[in-house]
Amino acid sequence: MTLIKDLVSGDEFTGFYLIKELEVKQTNATPPKDYLDIVLCDASGQLPAKYWDASTRDKETFFPMGLVKVRGLVQTYRERLQIKIMQIRPAADADGVTLTDFVRSAPIRPVDLIYTIKQATASIEDQEIRSIVSFCVDKVEDKLMHYPAAKTHHHAYFAGLAYHVVRMLEIGDFMCRQRPFLNPDFIKAGIILHDIAKPEEMTAQLGIVSEYSVKGKLVGHISMASNWITEAALRLDIDLDSEKVIGLHHLVLSHHNLGEWGSPVQPQTPEAVALHHIDTLDAKLQMVEDALDTTPESEPWTPFIRGLENKAVYRLKV
Amino acid sequence: MTLIKDLVSGDEFTGFYLIKELEVKQTNATPPKDYLDIVLCDASGQLPAKYWDASTRDKETFFPMGLVKVRGLVQTYRERLQIKIMQIRPAADADGVTLTDFVRSAPIRPVDLIYTIKQATASIEDQEIRSIVSFCVDKVEDKLMHYPAAKTHHHAYFAGLAYHVVRMLEIGDFMCRQRPFLNPDFIKAGIILHDIAKPEEMTAQLGIVSEYSVKGKLVGHISMASNWITEAALRLDIDLDSEKVIGLHHLVLSHHNLGEWGSPVQPQTPEAVALHHIDTLDAKLQMVEDALDTTPESEPWTPFIRGLENKAVYRLKV
Amino acid sequence: MTLIKDLVSGDEFTGFYLIKELEVKQTNATPPKDYLDIVLCDASGQLPAKYWDASTRDKETFFPMGLVKVRGLVQTYRERLQIKIMQIRPAADADGVTLTDFVRSAPIRPVDLIYTIKQATASIEDQEIRSIVSFCVDKVEDKLMHYPAAKTHHHAYFAGLAYHVVRMLEIGDFMCRQRPFLNPDFIKAGIILHDIAKPEEMTAQLGIVSEYSVKGKLVGHISMASNWITEAALRLDIDLDSEKVIGLHHLVLSHHNLGEWGSPVQPQTPEAVALHHIDTLDAKLQMVEDALDTTPESEPWTPFIRGLENKAVYRLKV
Amino acid sequence: MTLIKDLVSGDEFTGFYLIKELEVKQTNATPPKDYLDIVLCDASGQLPAKYWDASTRDKETFFPMGLVKVRGLVQTYRERLQIKIMQIRPAADADGVTLTDFVRSAPIRPVDLIYTIKQATASIEDQEIRSIVSFCVDKVEDKLMHYPAAKTHHHAYFAGLAYHVVRMLEIGDFMCRQRPFLNPDFIKAGIILHDIAKPEEMTAQLGIVSEYSVKGKLVGHISMASNWITEAALRLDIDLDSEKVIGLHHLVLSHHNLGEWGSPVQPQTPEAVALHHIDTLDAKLQMVEDALDTTPESEPWTPFIRGLENKAVYRLKV
Amino acid sequence: MTLIKDLVSGDEFTGFYLIKELEVKQTNATPPKDYLDIVLCDASGQLPAKYWDASTRDKETFFPMGLVKVRGLVQTYRERLQIKIMQIRPAADADGVTLTDFVRSAPIRPVDLIYTIKQATASIEDQEIRSIVSFCVDKVEDKLMHYPAAKTHHHAYFAGLAYHVVRMLEIGDFMCRQRPFLNPDFIKAGIILHDIAKPEEMTAQLGIVSEYSVKGKLVGHISMASNWITEAALRLDIDLDSEKVIGLHHLVLSHHNLGEWGSPVQPQTPEAVALHHIDTLDAKLQMVEDALDTTPESEPWTPFIRGLENKAVYRLKV
Amino acid sequence: MTLIKDLVSGDEFTGFYLIKELEVKQTNATPPKDYLDIVLCDASGQLPAKYWDASTRDKETFFPMGLVKVRGLVQTYRERLQIKIMQIRPAADADGVTLTDFVRSAPIRPVDLIYTIKQATASIEDQEIRSIVSFCVDKVEDKLMHYPAAKTHHHAYFAGLAYHVVRMLEIGDFMCRQRPFLNPDFIKAGIILHDIAKPEEMTAQLGIVSEYSVKGKLVGHISMASNWITEAALRLDIDLDSEKVIGLHHLVLSHHNLGEWGSPVQPQTPEAVALHHIDTLDAKLQMVEDALDTTPESEPWTPFIRGLENKAVYRLKV
């Protein structure tokens, strides 16, 4: 079976792919005819595809997030590759293909990511901080198994959020060893909690965010996480006014650094300063890595990257 | 007894005043001598005062927020009035003077302000919204009797916060009648809750803010109020994910309108849009009114007002 | 006759509508064929429509702002409703339909709006201020009967400008009663004059702005209104340097508050501060109300609203 | 008589100077003693001066903008020169000294500057434009003889405004020859009118601005000049809606280029674009020239210049 | 032969033109057909053109920057003119047409521009400055003969860069005479060097920029020119730390004035201040002139101009 | 000998200290008397000190950066400690005290820092990159032994620059191991070169910056380092247009990320993105660490830190 990223113009191929997007459109003919405007993907990449002359039944059969078997032809349209679908049918149980094999994923298995996050939580020495972090992780453990960290910005794939947290834990661990004035409990707690409410802010399937929830828009993941800390403390009978609890609120609330980036307060503890910059370092480098990974080796420049001042990244020839 | 704002250069006077600020300073003589650098105030205004040649005992006797009896002489120093204190002693019980008579206050009695706020709370038709608002008001009822709305920005005097809320309730009531698509329950709840956590954000005495609390700096009154809503809902057994609770969070979180002004989300319900603009209208007009009240009638221009693009306000002669 | 907002996919219908926009386009067929790309509206809303295979005569018969009788079919195209026009003809006198019944209008009759504005003018106590306001109103009285307040921003419909002024007069009246330090004459004058030159800044028909005038672009409505005040004072023999005249200039010039919003000076009188915030409060709430009115009840979110930080507004389910 | 800029530490000198600023201050002695804190200037520069132990009579005798004869001693105080006044008396008629000899002035005589401006006005070919410009110049001709262009920003000296206009006329003349698509009438009119209302915006004596007028603050010189154009057209019976008049308004209104710099509209005619950049070029280079002129030759760096991004200017050694 | 700008709807014509852009596209027919989507230009302007039913051979024959002979028909498509190509063939040597006759060019011949720049270089009195400028000019002399000053911003045509330099030299010469404190050597050097590396920053052919070079993107023309000064000084054995060399670096590095416009340092010498404003004045007026030249006389407004706050320019009717 | 940070009010003490700042001032007595206004420091901190009644000889004997023996008395002045100097004399050779023992220093010895930087340089695999880095390090090796990284911003102490580089090398090494797509040669080179020209941008002694050099102000350390790379490549005969050299220029030029922070280009290689964020992370955490170190343990809040959005940092009590 051919991977999407290996297809070249002129190829005829047959294989299983995921319908990432699907829209019924009409040609400009008079009268117009319906066709399916599709984005097909597998874990290696994605390509636009057209299924001309779609019947009423076709329009009812195919839908986004469905696995399909396709026979197609690769064409060039306006300097870009595009698939002309000759035959298409939904995948059946007998085909033995699994949805999650067809989406981009973090390079580490979700169960291992969750295990690492739980280990880090367990290693927090302070019992109250540990139990609050644990309470919040439990709330979203299922979703952490597959949620991305954002819609498009960075780590936008299967288990991207948990992967982001795990990489940050590694950096956090290094920074605590390099700079002993940092409190490792707060560093770990801040890293695990900073985006913990994102799975409730967005609706995602297979690592692909379809929309933001009402609560996500009206409250936002930063304030939601702050409220979960309050809920945890109340349920666990921890003093709401203790500096531990205030410190956890502060880490979450300040991690975007500036008001215009969504933080109602600015970092004012050593660990809050560290958290913001560890988060930024990991997110920016991941944007670079993701852009390089999904840009063909033959292209010296990646596409423009919104989060990097809308600049493209260049592969120096050295 | 002469009011501060009636003193003119050359007056000799005796009266009771409040020490608003006090610092022990040294003259530049060799060796330097200690003197008390004081700000004296009453409800009509304030003036700087010097008590030269302060003894060790004097330095231990006088302190900020203390009532004193003063015999003094009004001088002009660098084009401004200044009091030379000739005699000074702490006020005694027998003097029959009351602290609160010597500070600037809202023009309505605190008990009446609180009564109005409680009436407005009671008039909220939705039982759950009403009980959450009530829970939060109860938390700070004592402080609402005397807290200012801000350190210097606006309504910076005794019971200024409650007064701000009451005036906003009047505007809110008018707007709900003018525009029936606004939900009066949310308008009332938003007005009462929007600054409800300010008394925990700052430390104030007699309407004068001395400093921000640690929680005030690290969490901020907006997130604190949001967390109180969570606490109220948990304790009152109200669904945390109901749109009522989300709507209340949203009103509080968005009322500063923009991220750079401290709001992590922007107004996205009709009542949240209204709340921000009612808050602004009342605060800006109060800044104007306060500046006019404390500027002598003979001055056509008030001092510069930070919250009004740092402009002075002019009294047109018409 | 079916209202636009009641049409659903699959409906066949006949009725009178207004052509709001019309463009002759070509299909991509070889050779291309002409068709009419139309926006049909009535007072309840608007929908795109196509009239395929337009003849040369059709292209000469139909034009924007024309009333037509249409027999059509409602289709769904790219998730949005669209009308396929089967038959179309211009409305004739005998049809007894009136243009103004087919556009969105202020909810109060223009004559009543003008009456209210004239009453408010007449109630200005100062004779000079009153006569200047009157002079300016007279200049545009005809256009005030139907001009919108803006191209798209807010109150963008028939008599929207006069409606905006009347609602602001209500708020201004309330604020003068709540805060007696405000001068009612200046508040009324400021509200009536602040946008008085807009009808000369834009060209509008039936409440729909088609373009800005040369003077509108090179001078702008703020400076135009300021110059009208000068013209009024000169013609009425009022001292150009009196503080009354300066005060009126100031109200108009400062009402956008900031230079980047078009005001060459910032508000520096009590009434100028009030005027800006009353204007903002009314405009923002009208944006919300208009967005809610034109969004189907079934949609929880309105479209994004430019003037509200480009946020959508949500209907809370309570 | 020694020029201020030639005084060095240790000099004893006698001469006539102007009191630019004067404040009565007190020493920190107990009781404090009065002294005069003075800024002495002549056309070459200025220095701070102290007159210790001022008598009541001294305090009544000396005032800003008064000419005095001084015997003094030059001292160094905190690395800067300062004059200790030993003797001081007001200049008398018999001394034969003239105020204007003691202030910084444009390098061209005021009468010559006015002559040049009138010649340029007379050379405007269009009769209507010429008469409007003439009307406005006549309004302020007396003040043009001595007004500065700004309080401190640039051309802040005797006849600085007229000098700025004359230099701009030279550049404007060159640009019209280099780029024939520019209309010389509008270029001349724009240059003469752009700051024409500044003498009514500020109060100045001897080229030194003491304060802004009420009209200056509430209306501003840009809108004032626009209103003068209206007044001129009305009195001269020129069509207010002609493109000539609109063009003149536009030049004045747009010459600060951006809203945040005070222009309610942005340049949209060729001459308005040229006017803004000619104005900027002349003002910025004059700031540099003035800073170099008033910085001792021995100093490689001038002080920081607000209008040049708050940078100092360096004299390269080449 | 008909000039592009003289073509009107309905014309049939034959002539030679340059293919400025060319893309192979497909119609929406099923199956889609290929056609050539072309922009044809000559020195007077440009128009879109379609060549329907392109054969495989056509697709291999025509390419951007090729001269062609075309027989076509002018049609109106969406209110704009468009050419339907009936016949097309590449120009042959025998046709006697020259590429450079078909592109927009500076109004002065390239050899004359280069001659002027070399004369100005030769007139620099300081031998070291002169030789550094000369070294840099030599590096790009060939490209100066034809490079534009920018991709679209200003002077975007054949020899536009050299033309920009020559016009600036004229202004610089005038300013040095008006303000003798400016050093003419630095003014000339700054004008010649400020954009000298642009031909290495971009790839251009016939005055049309196709893309930025890798070095252009990663280093930028400002730093490239600064590095050329270093290279020149090293090769010419001039002291790298002399104030002459520092002064040249400074002129180049600061000429965009602000960091957000690309200058790592802000102007801090008299000549650097002058250079920035001469550059701006010339560029902005050229944008106006170019927009007027390429807008039909019948249009009162030019298109929006990015570099002029995205405003259009109006031709006043006077 | 008592450390500065251990002095408390009322202490009489004798010891050796460094004069960090010294100014001759006058008292306000009539006539004024000279005194020495001094800042005394040792490696633990600093305190203001006064030496009253300074003789002419005293004024010639003491100077900044001089070691002195002091007998003094600790007083409290305006709530801050201040030393009254009773006796003072310059330190003599016989005293056996060393300047560098009295200034704040990096916690690692300069020779060890230089050794680490040289080791990192030697470990760069690419010979050309290694030799360019080596060339630049050699230029400033002496100054690297003691220069701070900035005047006040961060690492403002003895060998602070080298220390900053060494800590960044540690982080860079970790990041290269965590993210193998980063090129370690460029990461090392970027870290070593990014601030390499700072010692030529500023003048510093004992880790204390006294001023910026002319070249520092007119060219800036970023462009200076870029020019050193050119110089190195020319002298080492390395192709100026190779992507290695371009890549090094890019790292240095882009490391401040944004134009308004001084970078003429934005990061566009993976290593440039990493360099900026590693630099920021290290600088910000060092600001926190330095602020905590120099704030007495008893103070919960540090002073405001300019580089951290002007926020103070809080020590949570946990």
C-alpha cells in the first residue's frame, strides 16, 4: 500500500486512507453536477482528492473521519498534486485496518506518555500538591490518551498534548538540576497542569480538533484549570488560601506570560517564569520539527509557520 | 474647626485631622536633624505638613491613620500650601471625634448601599444565580461597608466599591428597560460580582488602600471571583457545567474587555458586552466628578487624570 | 408571500423582493455563458440567487435597488441556502409594492425619530447652542429621514442614524438625571451633532451605503461637522471664540476618543467624556441586538462581529 | 560682556542677561531661608543661577522675562556649571539693552521671513486659493513675527514658526521642479497653512511658549486652521464644496499623517503626501541642527532628542 | 501595434507583447481541459489573457518573460478587461522586437543613471569613503543597469533602483546646500550605499522581481551592505575602526529608522537622519507618481497604495 | 571584616571596600560645603555612604573603582541603611587586598569559563565553522575573562558574559540530545557568537559597565558580530557566500527575534529558533536568580525586574 507522501504525478494506486475532510460541491456546468471534494490522509501526510459525478447514495455513504479503500490517479493541478478518485468504498471490518494507523501521532505511544505523566505526578514530594495534580489528571485521563495540544498551532496530532507535557517534563527536570533554586514540585505541577483543561476547551477526534466548546470559548482553558484547582482543593479539604494553592493557580494563570496572550496575571514566582519559557521553547521547536517533517526533503523551505512570526524555516545545506 | 480645603496662606488654626501619611526624614544640616513629613487630611481634602525637630518620643507617638489635634500655620512652599505644625497631640476619647468623619466617603451611607445591593440580589429571579451571588456577597459583606473600588484609579474612598456597584445597578436597570433583549438577572449578577473579590485583592483601611495582597498579585480579583463562583456552585450543589454557571464566570472574566486590560476572555454574551460598557461609563464619569469635586472652584482645569488618557478636564464657562 | 428568513431548502415560492446586489458573471463553460449573480432581500433578511442563462435583454432589465417578482427554488450550496431563479420580472406600479417595505429599517418610524430629535433640540435652553444645533440639523434633515449610521459597522439600515441619535438621547437624559454635574444642553447638542455630517460623508439609498464621497474621504465627517459649527456661528453672528462654540467643536472632534479612531483631540470636558461612552454603549449593544435579530433562532452563535473585537455572541440557554 | 556659552568654571563676570525662569525656593535650614532659583539666558545659551538670601524686596523685584544686570561667579555643581549671583539689579532704560537681543532667534530677520511668506502667497496663481491663504496669514501676521513653531519640539525660538515655513517653501519649490506632477499652488498653500493656527494654540513671548490656550487644547491647531479655511471661504464668498476648498482642508487636516499623531484623515492627494514628508524632513533636520548648535563643540554627543526616537546625535570625527 | 493601455472592450488586435506571468490551468468541465492563464504586458500596462484549449505543445512552448505575437479579442469579464487569445506564437529574431521595449522602465536610460551615480561617487572628496563606495558599486554595477528597487513597493520596474538613487542624489545635493552642517561626502555615500545590496537580496529579470534569495531572507540587504563595507575596508586596507567606516556602517544600518522596519540601530548622525527622510520622501512621492501614471486619466482615484497607509490617491479637479 | 550585607543599623565597623560610585556634592548650607556621596560595595552587596566635610585633598584622593579602608557608622535614612564615614584612606599594597575580591562575580572562575568555551569551540566538527568561531573568540578573549553580559539587564557582573555563554552551552547540549534535528555545530557556534561583540559595545571594568562605545551605539553588537564573521571568513579564505557563513550570520542577526528588539531578520533556521529561546530562558532565569540572591531572605518580594515585564518575584512559603 502506497503512503500518501510517496505518491507522484501519474501514479495509479489502490489503498486504504482516512477521509479527513469531505464537502459536497457542484461543478459550474449548467445544470451543475455534484462531486465530492475530499482530503485523504494517512499517517505520512494528506492530499486533496475529487470524486466526480457523485450519486445521491455516495453523498450519504462517505463522511469525515471514515476509513475508505480508494483506487485513484495522481494528477497535477495548479502545480500541486491532486487525486482523481476512480473507485471508492468504505472500509469493512474484514479489511483489518485501524483508524489510528491513519492519523499523525506523537512518536511515543499514548500509554507510555500517560505512564510518564503519572510517574512525574507520583514523584511530587508535597502531598497536597501531588493530590491536586492527580485530581486534575484523573478528570481528563481518557482524553489525554489522544488529544492534540492545539487545533493547528503546535502538537496538532494524536496524543500531541500528552507528548508536549512529557517533553516539557524532560526540560523541566534538566533546568531544576541546572538551577537548584527552582522548586521541582512546582515545576512538575505547572507543566502537568498548564494545559490540562484543553481537552474540555476543544472537541477532538483522532487528534483532529473540530471545534471549541461553549465553555472553551466563554471561560477558556486557563480559567477552567484554575477552577479545577479550586474544585480539587475543596474536595480534598485543602486550604484554599494556602500559598501552595495560590502558587498552583499562579502557574496556570500566568503561563501565557502576557495579557494579550491570555494570561490575566504575569509570572511572579521563579517557577512561573521558568514554566512560561520552557513551554515556549518546546512549542516553538516542535513547530519547527513538525514543519520539517511534513515538508518534502526536496523543498529547502517549509511553509510559513504562524507561530514563528509567520516565517518559513530553511534547511541550510551544510 | 477649619476644613482643610478652606485654609489659605497665612492662616493660624487649631483643629482635629487625620494623619494620612507619615515619614520620618532628616534635614540636610550637619549633623542632620529628624522631622516628621506628614500628610494631614479631613473629608474635604489634604495638605502636606512638617513637624520640625521631632523628638524620639514624637517619632514613637504618631503614625499613619491616627487622629491628631494640631495647631499650625499655613505657608506657601514652591507655589503650594504647606502646614508648619506648631503643636500636635494624639486625639483622645474625650475629644469625641470619630475616624470615619475625617476621610472622603461615598455620598450615600454604607448601610444604605449594602441594603440596595441586597435588594438587587434578592430581585434576581433565577434561584441558582441568586444563591451564587448571595454566597459571594456574604463573603465580603463586612468589607463592602467600607472598601474603595481601587487604590487611586476611581471611587478611591470609603465605601467607594459599594457606591460604584449601586450606581451601575441604576444604569443596568435603565438599559434593561431600554433594551429588553438583555437578561436582567445576568445584568444584576454581573454588576454585583464583577469586582466582588477586590476586597481580598487589596488591603484597605478607611477607604485608603495600603497594598495589594499576595493573592491579589498572584491570582488577581478577576480569577478570584471566578473561583468563588466555582466554590459557591460546589457548596450549593449547582451543576458546574450548567450554562448559568458558565454565564456567570464569563461575565466576571470578560468584564475588562481586553487581554491587555486583564480579561482572559472577551465579552461574548449580550450581558457581558453591556456589563463592560456600563462599568466603563460609570468609572470614567466618576473620575471626572471626583476630579471636579477636589479641584478648587477657581481652577478651570483639574489635574491630569490617568484613566482619561492622562488628560485634564476643563470647566467650560457657559 | 414568503419572507426570506422563512425559506427552507427545497421550497418553491413566488414573491416580490428587492435586488440588493447584481453582477453579470460568466460560467466556466467553453465558451462561457452569462448569468446573473444576485442578492435578493426583503426586510427580514437576504439570500444569494442565480439566474442562469441570462439573455442580453435580462442584463439590461435588472439592476441593483430594483423591485422584482421572482419564482424560485431554494437549494443548498456549500452548506448555505441559495435561490435558483426560475422566473423574474420587474415589479410594476400595478403590483402595489413599495421599495421601503423591502429593506431593513429602524423599529421607529423616521418621522417620529425626526420629531424626537427636533423636540430635543428645542429643549436646549441656551439660545446660541440651540440655534447652532438647529442650523446643522436643517442641513441634513431630509437625509436623516433615511440614512444609516454606517456602511456595515452598526445601525446599517434605513433611518439607522436617526435611530442611533434617539436612543442616545434617552441614555443621555438618564445620565443627566443620575449625575447632575453634566450640562444637559451640551449632552443633547453633542449627541445630535456628533454624527450629523455622516449623510454628507457617504452616499446611501434605502439605508444601504454604496460609497464614501470625495469630501467624506478627504475631510471626514468629524471635521465636516466641526466646520458646520463654524459656518452656523458665522451665519448666526455668534462669537467664534466663545466657550460655547469651543465646547461644541470639542464634543464633535473628541467623540471617537483616540487619535487612532479618528479624533484629533481627546475628551476634556465632562460632557465630552460622557458623549464618547454613551455613543460606545449604544453602538455596541446595537451591534449585539442586530446580530441576534438576523441570526436564526436555531443558531446559538451569531456570526463574528467586527466591532466587538471580532467575537461572535452566544445565546446562553437559561 | 561675556556670552553665556563662553563662561567657564571659576570665572567672575558682570553682564546683562534675561531671566528665563525664576522660582522662589527655601533652603533646608531650620528655619528655612528664601533664595531665588533662576535660569539666566542670552542668545548663546542658558545657565542655572542661585541668588542666596533673597530679601522680600528681591522677591518682588525680579520676574521671568525681565532683563537684569548681574555680577556673578561660575561654579561647578554636580558636574554642571551654575552661577552664584553676587549682585543683581533690573536693567534700566539707560542701559540701552533690548530684550530681543537676549533670546535665541531664527537666523533670518522676522521682517524678511514675513516678506518671503507674502511673496510666496502672492505667487499662488489660483485666485481663490491665494485669497484664502492671504486671509489666514493676515489673521496671525503679528504673531508670525515672533512665534516659535513649538514649545520644545523643534524651532522653539523667536520667529521659529515663520522660519520653518520659509525653509519648507524652499524645499517645496525644489520638489515641484523635480516632480512636475505636483501642483505648486497647493504645495505653497499647504506649507503656509499647515501650522498657521499655532499662534492661537499657544501663548508665547519672545519665542518662549508658556502655555497652551483653552482653544488650543480643546480644538487643536489642525482643526482651528481647517475652520479658518471655512471662515475665509464664507467671507470671501468661495464655494465651500469646491474641490479647491476641500483640497486645502485636506492638506491641513492630514499633515500629521496618522491619527495617533493628530491627523483625523490620512494624506490622499499628491500634495498632501509631499507636504507631510517635507514638513518631517525640515523639522527633523532642524532638531539636529539646533541640538548641535547648543551643544559645546567639545561634546561629541548632543543631549537626547525627543523627536528623534529619543536618540542623541554624534559628531563623527572625519 | 496597439499599446495595452489603449485597448478597449470589443477590439480585435494583433501585436507583440511580453508574457509576464503564465500558469497552466484546467477548466471545471468533466473531464477538465487545459488552458493557459496569462498576463500580457508592454511598457504601457498589462492585461489578463486566456488561451483556451492549450495543446501539450503549447504548454511547452510558452513561458514567462517570453515575447510573443498575439492575435486577440478584448472582452469584459467581471467588470474588467480580459484578452481572449485567438492565435499566439513566440517572437522570432526576424520580428526585430526587443525585450526591454516591453517592460516598464525608469524614465532615464540606465547608462545615464549609472553615469550619474559614478559621477557622484567620483565627487566624494574623502579618498577612503570614495573608494569604499566605488568598491560596492562595482560589485553590482551590471545589475544596477536593470534592477528594480523593490518587488512591488516602489520603483518596481526596469532600472528602478538606479533611478531611485539618482533622484535621491538630487535631493541630497539640494539639502546639503540648504543646510551646510551636513557632510556632502556622507550624504552621497549614504544614498548610493543604502540599497546597494538589494540586487543580491532579490532575483529580478527585466525589472520584475521573481523571488528573494536565501541570503536575502537570512541576512537581508541592510546587513549585507554593512558586510560589504567591511569587505571593502579590509581589501582596501582601511582601518575598520575609523569613524569614517563606522559612519558608513551607521548610514546603511539605520536608514530604515526603526527596528520594526528592519534597522538594528536608529539614526544618530546628522547625515543618517537626513538619509532616512530623503529616502522616505523620494519613495513615497514615487509611489504616488507611479500610481497616477498607471491609473487611467478617467479614474479620479488610484488603487489603494500599501506604502501610503493603504490609502488611494485622489486627483483634485482644480 | 564585616560583609556589607551583614551590616545592621547602629553598627560601628572597620573594613576594606570598593568605591563603586563617587560624586562630589554640596550641602544646602550657606555657603554650601562639599561632601563625598559614595556607593561602597563588596562581593555581598552595596550601600550608600556619606563623607561629610570633604577637604580639597579628599576630593583628589578618592575615585570610583578604588579600594579603601573605612571606619564607619550604619544609620537609617528614609527607611534605608546608609553609612556615615568617620575615617577613610586608600588601600595600600601592604594591606594585601585584591580588587576582584570586592565585586560580584559569576559563581565559576573566569579561567574555567574560558576553558569551557574553548572546549566547546574545539568540539565543533565542521572545520570552517570552528575556525570562524575561534577567530571571534580570540578577538575578545581577554575581555571575556571579566566582562558582564549587560549594563543592568542580566548577568551584570564580573565574567557574567562568559558565564551566560557557558550555561547556555549546557542547555544547548541538552536540547541537541532531546531533539536530534538540531545541528550541534550551529547551536554551539550560535551560543558562543551571539553576544561575542558585547565587550566592544560597552566599556566595563570589574564587571561594571560605565558606558557604551561610539561603535556600540552607531553599529551595535549584533551587526558588529556579523561583520566579524565576514572578517574571519575573508582572513581565513572561506567562501563568503557559502551557506555555512550565511547560517552563522543568520544566527547572530536573528537572535533577538524581533525587529523592535534589535534583530534585522527573524529566526528562519531550526538552530536560530532554538538559539533565541535558549538565550531568553537562560537570561530570564538568571534575572530571577540574581534578584533572589540580592534580596534579603526576610523580604518575600524582590524589587521590580525590568526584564520580567517589570514585575517583582515572590518567594512562596511552602
